[in-house]
Amino acid sequence: MKKGQIVEGIIERVDFPNKGILRAEDGTRVIVKNAIMGQKVSAAVNKVRKGKCEGRLLEVLEKSALELPEPGCVHYGICGGCTFQSLPYEEQLSMKEQQVKDLIDAVITEENKGYEFLPIKASPRPKAYRNKMEFSFGDEYKDGPLALGMHKRGSFYDIVNVGECQIVDEDFRRVLKITLEYFKERQIPFYHKLRHTGYLRHFLVRKAAKTGEILVDLVTTTQTDGLGAETESVLLDGWVKALCEETYDGVLKGILHTKNDSVADTIKNEGTDILFGQDFFYEELLDLKFKITPFSFFQTNSLGAEVLYQTAREFIGDALDDEASQTVFDLYSGTGTIAQILSPVAKKVIGVEIVEEAVVAARENAALNGLTNCEFIAGDVLKVIDTIGEKPDYIVLDPPRDGIHPKALEKIIRYNVPQMVYISCKPTSLARDLEIFLRRGYRVERCVCVDQFAQTARVCPGLLAVAPGGLMQEIADFSLLYSQLLLLYYRFTGEKETVDRYYGIADGILKHFSQYAREDGLLEQVADKWNLVDWPENLRDGYDFPLTRPVVALGCHNVINALYIGAMETQNTLAEICGREMP
């Protein structure tokens, strides 16, 4: 099979994350994203490495028997958001449950095969469940009219107007339409990612599911020279007036303006002004009240979060005695939601979170709810747990998508608590960390998925309860960071010419490593001493495979492969920036 070849076939299954498996006529497996099991599709092969093929979806030739007659959203297939919206919700749940179970089963040891995998728990609202959305300004096509919505599927630049989006409620759609019409009528320029010029960047909307309170935030640059005859203050005053004249099902609590001149395509707060009302609102979960600001971390599905946290309570069950005599560590605590939910049945709950703003919010929320046995510490879990005098009786883990740092995981295991609950938002990270838990004598008791992202390809594996029955720093492959560093340079400087100049080096590194790819595309037996950093023998602690001299990674090493996959994805972005053919 060759790059550029067009293939047709039936999607046999969909693996996490969003990888449809097509079997071509010659028997070759081709990975096709954004496809659904049972569809007949055509795809253009854009990657061929050591028997592994990846293709770009061109057309759905025949719908799957699993699909609905109509997807239920006019933006489906164009917007990059809701991959599975054409499936009945029950089918979405079944597919996600199986994806997670397959990942967990792949690492479960033989003696732990009897663990309990519970049925997936649905989102109470399959639609209109989002309490936060970040929309982008742009155009639907080059030099087209102003657009405000989500990125077009497969595009870094094009924006799709999503005025009929189904995963948000009518109030989201109202403020979105008003904002787009207002700035479109006045021909206000959006920020061009390549030229780094323009005014409008992002539009952030948050709405509490329980209280109905709404907060909106317009994110712009400080480049006001393109606003025409109007001053910025007059322009924004008119926008506020337009929003305030609308009738909402909820209550509009605040309208904000955030300035962001960063080159990176993210919302960065470089100063926020209150144009109307206040810069916060309140949400309620499980009879607790939480103050939320524009940039607070909070689960994006409030009602789904209640299911998640109630399940966490059930998993912990009798582990915390009725006398509330035990100390609980809530690691990666965010705004302290879990800590506060557990505080009534614990002597003390200590939360650790690296984001200082989240820790401040956690302390405020605990005070708001009258909880006096919660302590929140700002800092990296890896470093902070060395400074805590108390020893935990129970640990709850809710790490970011990338999972737990290996050294931090080692320190957590050394506490030797009888039970832990691991809450994960990325099943591959969970499976990786689980292998280490199992190697160190813990076993899986129960696992359950909680769907927080209905209609989308994202899978939240929910909760994993583990109980006990040497780890070391991971190897770093520095050469595979080249493409990522090149992209980072571009994000900060915008120098396309420099990216194009060094693109070939990054591509050459990837081609070199592809010689170690096995049939499924993962690297093994990497034997380049100049690429690997070995560790002294006296610092090794039961690592997953031995390192020999010359340095050879005898196995399929997770970190090397993570860097390799990340480098390949980054190279695609670099190719798009440079106008080159996708590698």
C-alpha cells in the first residue's frame, strides 16, 4: 500500500481514541479517524510505516446500521466536535464502555482477571449538558465572512458557525448568535493566527446547570486600530447592551472582557475587565455550593459530575469509618470538589493542586460550605507530598489527562494505604499507571465508566478502585522532542520561514525511528545509544525491562512511544503551517 492510495472498506471496530479500523481488499488494516463501526468509507492513505497504515476519511459511502436516520445536529460532520452524534446514545455508551474495558483488560494480570467491571453510567443529559464552551472567531473559508464557533473538522484555521449546537442549551446559542451578529455587522476583524493581526479571538461562555447563572467573556487582542471610527469602549458598550436586552432562561450574572496578545491559540488571561455584573457565579453539586470564575477548573458536565462524585462516595464506602477518624489525601484536587464531598466522613482531607488559582477557589468554596477539616496546598504533587507531616489512611487520585508522573506515583505507592480510588479522564494514561500499581502488589477491585462527554469521541473511564497485594524515572528520548520544540518556537515567534527551514530535520528524525516500528506502529528494540539516557545501575528499581550496554530498549517502551506518536502528530501540524504534504 502506498501513500496517496484511495482505499474503500467497512469499519470493523473503533478503538480508543477515535480510531476506526478499516480492512482493505488486500487485507491491510488502515486506521481512519472520525469513522463509525459498520460504515463503508473511502479514505486516502497518508501514512505508511512498517505495515501500519493511516488514512484520512474522504467520504462515507454507506451508513452503518447502527446510525440514526438523521444525526440530530445540522453541524454534524462539519464541526470537529461531536464524532458520534449519529449514533443512538445507548450505542455510544456501549462502544465507550468496550473501549475502556479492552484497555484495562490488556494490562490486568492473570490473577486479577476476576475484577468487577460495572456497567457504564450515562450522563443525566445526553444533550445540552455542557456548562462551559470556548468558541473561536475566524472565517469559514479564506477571506470569508466572520464566523464564531468551533474549528472545522481536520482544520487548524477554518471556523464553523455553530448556532444550532446541541450539546449546549438555548442560552448558549442566544449569546453566541447575538455576539456574532453584532461584530459581523460592524466588520470587526478577527485575529489571524499566521499574521498575528486582528482583534477578536475567543468567546467563553459558562452556565451553571443548577442555578442557571450565566457568565460570558469576550477575549480580544489589544490591537484596536482595526475598529474603525468607534472607540473600543463604545464598541464593547454596544455589545453589552445587545446582550442585556435579550431574555434568557437563566440569569445573566456577568459580562467580561479579557485581553490576550499571546501568539498561542489558547485563552490566556492578560487582564480582565468587568463590563457588566460580576466576574463569578455559583454552581451546586451534591448539596455543596461552588464559586466559579471564568478560568476556574470545573467539570464541564455538572449533572454528570454529580454521578461521578456520588460513585466515588460509593466506591470508598465503608473504608472511611463512621467516627471520621481517618485522614484522606485528595491528590490533583483542582477546586476541591472531591475533598469537600469526603470531608463529612473524614477527620481531615488534604488536597494538593499545582494550579494556584484552583487552590484559592478550593479554600473559598470550603469556607462557603462551612467545612473546617479541609486543607488545600498549592504545588506539584511530586514535591508537596514530601513536605506533608500526616500520613494518609486513604488516597483519591484525579490526575490530569497525562496521568501521574512516575516519580510521584512511586511516592504515592510507598504510603502503602490499603485502598485507593483513581479517577481518570484518559483511559490510556490510566492503563499505563495501572500496570505500575499491579507490579507493586495492588489489585483492581472494581472499575466503572461515567460518561461526561456525550455525543463526542472522548471517553472518561471514571473510577478505578485498587487495593495492595521499584519504579524509577522514565527514559527521555530527546531527539523526538525536536518537532515539538520547533512548533513551540513558531507559537511564540510566528516565524514560518524558520519552521520551513528546519522541517526536514524533524522529518528525518521521524523517518529514522520508523525503522523500529512493528506491525501496529509502535516502536520496540530501539538501539540508538545517542538517543537514550541510561540510569546508573544503583538507581534502578525493578524497572519494566532491563537496559543493557550499548543502550537498547528491549521492549515497547511507553515513554519513547508517547514521544514518537506526539512527534508524528506535531509534524502534521508543522506540515500544515508550511503548506507541505502531510507526512
